[in-house]
Amino acid sequence: MTFEYTEESQVKIVEEKLSSLGYPIDTDPNSILKKARSYVSCAVGIIS
């Protein structure tokens, strides 16, 4: 995913939001909990 930003603080906000949804940055560790959250988030998106 890519996005445009004007302030560096916006990057951190997006990273934190994506991580909370189960989509960590490529270089971050992806725990079992985050993987599960990712699958649930994806499934909800498919159902909607």
C-alpha cells in the first residue's frame, strides 16, 4: 500500500492503525494474534 502525506506524524498514525487491524509493516514481526486479526478483518470485508 502507498499513500501520500505531508507530515511524518501521519505515517506513524497510519502504521499504528494498520497494525491494529492486523497488517503490520513488512519489517515488523507478525505475531499469531496479528495474523488472526488480519484474517478476521479480511473475512469481514469479504462478507460486507
